[in-house]
Amino acid sequence: MPTPRLSLSLAALLGGLSLISAGGALAAQSDPAAARIESFDSSLLDVMKGGSALGAKGRFHKLAPVVDSTFDIPLMTRVAVGSTWTTMSEADRAALIKGFARLSAASYAHNFDAFGGERFTIEPKVETRGLDKIVQSHIVPTKGAPTALTYRMRSGPDGWKIVDVYYGAISQLATRRSDFAAPLAAGGAKGLVAHLDALTEKLLK
């Protein structure tokens, strides 16, 4: 995107991110969940500046390990798949986790494809909800209203990781689960893996 993409479908995983504000830096200094988001934003900014020189596949290869270390992909995959997860083989679960991870990285690579002067902010106050923390952020464009992003974070052996992203009141996981229902019902785990792979390939063209 010469200018960052912001579609109405979950903000297309958003577009247009830039410098982290002083408030965001202060939040990251005081809270490990916010620090994880700040690090993720820095990685996104790096690939945005690479833009068309990297290409979609180049951005994907740079972001794939970042997404893996920032998101709790196994948990998100299980929640997005739903109750049928418990009846699947370990091989099918592993294939779905891999496919979900690739789709997640491809979505960011597709949408964060150029830098246009936007500003990314993180709220200094991080809310605790049960076992989770809520990190509130905004993408502030050079013109127009900011876009709110809310990250739900959960602590595990590898520290705080994202378990859901809300675009306004819309949960990414809820949307993924709705999208996965039809291919899962029609073709089971293998049908859903094929669906994930097709979406990923489309994003990387």
C-alpha cells in the first residue's frame, strides 16, 4: 500500500503504523505486556519502511518469526477452531497451528506495506482483567481520526503474548472463528488447512 490500507473488514488487520509516542515508551518501560506491543510495533515499522523493496513475501519472511514470538498462536488457533479441536489428531492440530501462523504473518505483511507518517500510541495505563492484561493503542494518521486497537495479552512460559486483537468492539478471534466454520464443516481439519493456505497465498501475491 503506498498509503496504509484500512479496510472495514477488521481494519484489514490495519494499515499505517509509525513512530511510537513518548506515552507508549513510558507504558512499555513500566509494563511487560506493553513492552511486547512496543517491540511488535517496531518490527512492523521496519517492514513498512522496506515497503515495495521487500515485497509481500519479503515482509512475510521478516514478520513470521515476530508474529510467532508475539502471539500465542496455538491458543488462538484452538479458540478459532472451536469445540472440534478436541476430536482432532495431533497431526491435524499441528497443521492448523502452522497454517494459522502463516495466515497471521501474511495478513500483517499484506497490510503493513508502506510508511506514510502515521503515529502509533500506547496508553500508559494497562488494565488487568483476571489472568489477562489489556493494552490499548491507537494508530494516528497524519490526517483524520485515529484507529483504536486493543490487545488482550496473557502470560505464559515465554512471557506476555497476544491472545486477541479488538478493532473497536470487534474481536479478531471471533471473526476468524466465523470465517473458519464453513470450510471446517465441509472438509474437516484438512479442509480448513487448505482454506488457510489459500488465504495466505492470496495475501502474498
